Amino acid sequence: MKDKNNEQQYLISIDGGGTKTAVCVYDFLTESSRCSVCGGGNYKIHGIEIVRERIQNCLQSLLPDEGNIPLAVRYLVMGLS
């Protein structure tokens, strides 16, 4: 979903650790945030495909109505172990 000015509306922050990964989404349009936790985000331990899938699933659970999440992202902050 895009805001009234046809701009991206989400700030996504991802904190990937060895045992769990926290994903938070801030919605500039509604001025609200929501977070979710998924499995480990260390690609050296779990493999890049598993970590990618975990983050993708987490984002989809937080933004189920968003057809193309990358196009809706205004800012992205990541820290992966």
C-alpha cells in the first residue's frame, strides 16, 4: 500500500541473531508499528536461503495485504550476525 503522495510508506528494521531474528515494521501512513520474531538470522549457521525465507515469511505475516513489499519500503535498516 502506498500513502497519499504515492510514496513508500514503511520503515523496516531487521535484527538477525544466531537464535532469533526480530523484524519490525513502522507504517508512516497510520503511524503505527508491529513486530514479529522468527528463527535465527545467521546465514553462516543456517544458510542464506533459510535466513532469506525466514525474513520473507516474517515480513509477509506483518504485511499480509501488501502485494509487493519491496516497492512499499521507504527505509530499511538491517543488522545480521
